[in-house]
Amino acid sequence: MEDKLLEEIKSKLISIMPEESEINIGFQGIKFYRRNNAEKSHICMQCPCIIFVANGEKHTHISSENFIFKKGYYNITYIDYPVASFFYSISENNPYLSVYMPVDNSVITEIIKDINHIPAKIFKGISENKADNKLLAAYSRLIDLYNKPDEISFMAQLIIKEIYYRILIGPVGADLKALYTFGSQSNKIYQAVEFIKDNYKEYLHIDDIASKVNMAPSTFFRNFKAITMMSPLQYQKRLRLYEAQRLMLAESITASDAAYTVGYESITQFTREYKKLFHSSPARNIKEIINGKAAPA
């Protein structure tokens, strides 16, 4: 039954996207993706989202860890992550197909209030689980709405809530409740991530961030790295570099102006760290993106 549903979903997405493309359905940021080229890599800051893979395979690298997004599985990220991804074993006849859905905190909060168990352990802010028949059926009905524009505004919100419900009654639900429960270890790290995002341009000291979330510095550092897979300062550095790239692309400012804007005091350091992340100098990287030879953040 699962194989049949997956094949139906695959056929529907191919019908909607006969060529490599990215389609925004026009409701709550949901997108359909088709990729044919396994050689294309993508470096970006991935916001909290749910990605359901209908076909193909996507490999995602976060810090020093690798994750494989497989056919028939959904992947949920709980916090913003700087990621590098590439597609594996795909072609025009066997494309990568997925449904992207930004995490809606209000829907999650509404559903997880009825979940009793809160895990004490610290967990990675990303997980992968196999989609069962009921979840596959919900995704299939969501995809059908693409050809029913008059129904999207009403029906999509019902199906989206069902998708969240199906996911949250599984193992992910308890982890997310911990993340959103004030005072839990996971929630403290979530608060720290939000603080760093809001203050990424400033000089940050680990002890000060730990104090803000009422954690001992050593415990904070250990737990932050367990969830984000990088240190707080590494996380801040990635935020700066991705924002600098965005500024150079969107506002056409120079590398030096971008560096100072995001908080760097040394252009040399900025260039060195930018090249280490994007494998190219700032000017060359932006030129490659404009010419279609590299993927933007």
C-alpha cells in the first residue's frame, strides 16, 4: 500500500513539474521541488521546515555530520541550520521530488499541548522518520489541491494540520514539546539560538549567553553543540557569512561593505572564512551565482 501511494505521489508531482523546477503553491510557503541533476550542490541557511521526499535521495551535511533524506521519509528540522546539500542517484528519468513546508509554530503548539511525555535528553535539532500510509494519503491530497486553486485557501489548512498531527503523534512530538516547553534544557538552547540570530553582528561571549538562559557555561556549550552540531561561535559565524552573501547578491554591495555590515572588523578574516565556507572568494562566488554556476544561500 505504501509503495502504491508513493508511486501515485511521484506521478502527480512529475505531472505538475515535467521539467526541473520549484513551484510555490501560493499557500503558507509550501513548495514542490523537482531536481534532475545530481551534480548540483546547494549551500544555504535552512529554516525550520518539514521536507517530504517522494523520490530520489538528498544528502545534507551539517557541521561534521551527514544526513540522508530518503524516498518515502519526512525530515523535520527544529531550528535554523547552515547546510550543504547535494542529490544522489537522480536523473531526468528518475528525478528528486519533494514537498517543502515551513514549520508553523502556532500549529505545533496547538497540537503538542496534549502530549504528556517530555524527554529529558538533549536531541539533535533534525530528525528523519518513515511516512506511514495515513501521512502519505494526506500529502497526496495536498498535492491534488495544486490543480484546485478555488479550494486551496480552505482545504490546504485542514490537510496541513492533519500532516502536523500525523507527525507529532509519532516520536517527533515529544522532542518538539521539549523544545517549546519553557525551562526545559532543549528550550533553553532554542532561546540561545534565537538570541544569537538576533545579535549575530555583535561580539558574543559564551558565558553571557549561558547566563541569559540560566545554564552553566560548560553545560550550555555541550548542549548547544548536541542540538546544533556546532559551537555557539561557529553558529554565529555561519549566520554572518550567509547574511553577507545575501547582501552582496540582493543589494549589490561590495565584499568589504558586507563584511563590516555583518560585524567583521577584518576584511582579511572575512575573506578567509568566506572562502572556507563557500569554496571561493566573495567576489568570485557572487559572480558564479549570477552566472548560474553556483547555488546561492
